[in-house]
Amino acid sequence: MKLFDAHCHLQDDALFPDFEKIMQRAVAAGVERAVCCGTAPRDWEKVFQCSEKSDGVLPMVGIHPWFVAKDWKRSFRALENLLQKHPEAGIGETGLDFQARFINRAEQEACFAAHLDLACELNRPVTVHCVRAWGRLSEILHEHPAPRIQLHAFGGAAELIPELGGLNCWFSFGGSVTNPRAKRARGSVAAVPPERLLIETDAPDFPPADCSSPNEPANLIYILRTVAELRSISIEEASDVLFRNSINYFALNC
Ligand SMILES: [Zn+2]
């Protein structure tokens, strides 16, 4: 069984002082690939260090909506240069978070749109965080189409899935779906078209129910089991479908 962690953050040495052990446990749990997402200029180099240390780690770099600073355009130019130098890298984490009132909405939107345009220009996958901003998200995706978009930790209503699917979105679910009280996310897991479903740990955050913190890629197995159960398919079938979807989303040749 091959697993693919479609969104996590392994670059924080304070939380993951023993990166090799984390990756050994991931491999022992069947996790062949883990997408390590940067969040701000300060961690981009660390993301590439993780992917240099382990073939299983795929790098992504971007500006998370919480870290859209006043001078984000300058950082964005550095991001463009970095992505030109690293054709293997995806884009993100970017997105919109209207719960994070400390970041100006207009700046968040402009920065997010710039990431989408770059994803389109470079034909790269882009990983998107969206909290309480579904209306604007869909409007911006209409105006700035990108070829392959992952809605990470998807928390939108199941009714949004057909429209967002038509905008090249994949829907990704993490540890929260293992909680029986997460009715909305669990309903969405069952509603996503099979070829657009992804799973992720979002490590070190959001451990699955009964797992300790910090979360890590080896815990992906718990999310896989829940997704298989919610879609009434076997764990083997779920892992086959999810691995294939991740390869397609990342446009990998393997
Ligand atoms: Zn994340």
C-alpha cells in the first residue's frame, strides 16, 4: 500500500529535531511521498533542505495568508526567482483567511491572486488555505484560473464541490475527519468525485483523533482508514485512488 501526504510542514527544526526518524516512521507506515509546504520567506530554504535530505519530500513554497506582510510584493519577486530555479517545486501555502483579522483582506486577495497567476504561468500545482472566505475564493478562482489547485483541509460546504471542481480544484482532508463530530467535513469526504480526493496530515498541526502532538506523516494511515470508511470502499482501494490522484495533482511521472 502506497500513501501520499499531500500537505504538511516538516521544516520546523524545533518541532522536528530528528527529521530522519520522522521520515523513517513515514516510510514504515507506507508514506512514499510528503509535500512539505513553506509559509513565508523565512522557511523557504528549510523546505528545500528537507527535500534534499529525503527523496520522498516534495517542496512547495509560498506566502501563507497569515504572513502577508506590507512588503509582500518584494518577497513575491524572491518567490518567483526561487520557483524558476526549482522546477520540481509547487506553489503554496497561499490562500484567504478572513478569520485572521490582523491581515488586511485586500492584501490577502492580491497576494493570493499573484500566486494563482504564477501557478498558471509556470504550470505548477498550488496548495490553498481557505477559512471563512469561500465566496471570494470562488470569484478569485474564476478571475485567475490555475491548472491544479488543492483546497487543503477542505472545510467548505459540500454544495460548493461541483463549482470548485470545475475550477480545477482537488479536495484534501486531514486529521479533523477522524473526529465523528466533524459532520460537515465528513459529509464532504463522501461527496467529492473520486478522482479529486486527496489526504494530508498538515503535520505538525491537527493530529488525528487519539494521536499525540506534534502530528507527523506516519499518522496518514488513520486518515486513510476514515476516508475508506466514509466512502464505503476498502483501505487498499482508497490508497490506490488517493495515490493516483496525488500523482495527477502533482503531475509526477511515476
Ligand atoms: Zn498547512
